[in-house]
Amino acid sequence: MEEVIKLIIGIIVLIMGYFIGEILARYTKEELNPGRRYIKMVVMIGLIGGVIGLIIKNDFVLFGFFFMAIVASRSLVIKKKSNGN
């Protein structure tokens, strides 16, 4: 039962990471283009760290690195502005 609660909390944190990434991307638009290369590196480190956390069965490492990857990856998505037409 304890593992299920940890898993549910971890999934909720990852879902929150999506929305936090959206907010950061919205308010830091001018920094995103020059730092695109570094953001990609952070995403890769997050994914690799998350897989390592899965292999060593450490939930803190797993969800921490996946959270980092999700937040950073939301900054890589380029949104098109609509003209209202």
C-alpha cells in the first residue's frame, strides 16, 4: 500500500511538472532561443537519470530526473501565435 501511495504522489508531481514547464516557457521566452542547446542537454540528462533511477529502483531519483526532463522539455515546444483570423 505504501508503494502505491508513493507512485501516486510521484505521478502527481510529474503532472505538475508539465504545467510548471508551461508557465516557465511563457515567462522566459527571450531566454529560450539562446539557451536551446543547454535545454536539450538538461532534457537528455533528465531522461538518462530517470532511467538510472528506474534501474536502481530509487523513486526519488526516478521522479526527480523525470520531473526535470518534463519541465525543461516544455520549453522546447515552440507555440505559434494566432493573429485572430
